[in-house]
Amino acid sequence: LQSPAISDTMRGVLKFPNAIYKLVQSGKKLAPNEVLFHVPLWHNKIQIKNYLEELYNVEVERVDTTILLGKSKTIRTKRSRTGFTKKSPDIKKAYVTLKNGTFTYPETDQ
């Protein structure tokens, strides 16, 4: 018997209510069963796989991730010679390979 004081996270149940996975069309040619997502930086491969399998009921074979560092840009002003630096946000890309079937991107309204 488990005590009711044990929380879901202690049992291994992970819930991400504020995680946003953005489906992106890649600029390079991907395999028919491969999909590209922009995912939060703090998610690892196991969490990405579990998230997609539970929410979207797809079988994930493999997850590859890369982190793109945001670009820095220095903006000079009249008052200051040094100016200030702006940085675009970092992006984590997840290349997800599905086990069976091919993936087609949904139609967009333009």
C-alpha cells in the first residue's frame, strides 16, 4: 500500500502544464517518418519522448536534440560609445523519428 502523502512526481509521473512544443517545418530534407519540434531547453530526450507518446499517442523510435545559441547584437547609441547588447533566445530543436508510418505536415491557412 502506498501512502497518500506520496506525490505524483515521486511515483515517476511527469506533468508539464506549461511546456510548449512547436511543430516546425525544417529547411533541410527530412526522412518521411521524421518530425522537427522546438522544445523547452530544460527537457531531455526521455521527457520529450514520453511527452509526445502520452499526449499525441504516437510511437517514438528515437529523439535527437540540438541547441542553437541565440545571436548577440550590439546596438550603439549617441549617448554611449559602448551601447548595449541584445541577445535573441536560445532554441532547442528535437528531431523525432516515428516508429511506423509517415508524417505529413498539417495544412496552414494563408
